[in-house]
Amino acid sequence: MRVIYDNETDTLTVIFADTPVAESDEDKAGTVLDYDALGNLISLEILDASRRVKLPTQIEYQVIPVGV
């Protein structure tokens, strides 16, 4: 998984798989979902990220232990 914030375009992208995009859908205004040919979600793009995400330049990553 990769997370990219492009300051120039104010776009935050979360890439789940490096697979060619077969279809894109702007499910809600400002949120673009990309799917592969099998319909699997492969990336999420947030437009105007600085208005929608509190700190688009910072990431907090947490793993929940199994059984919790």
C-alpha cells in the first residue's frame, strides 16, 4: 500500500494494488474510486484534500493485534 499527497494538485491518493485501472467512479463529490478489471478496489483518490483531511501530509498507521 502506498499513500501519496500531491501538494501541487492538493490530491491524496491511497494505492492498494499496482494494477491497471479498468474503471473509475466518483462515488461522492471529491472522492474517486479506481477498480481493476475484476471489480476490486485498487485506489482511492481524495480531491481538494487539504479541505477534506485534517493533515494530508501526515500518516498514522496502526495494526490491531489479532484477538483484540
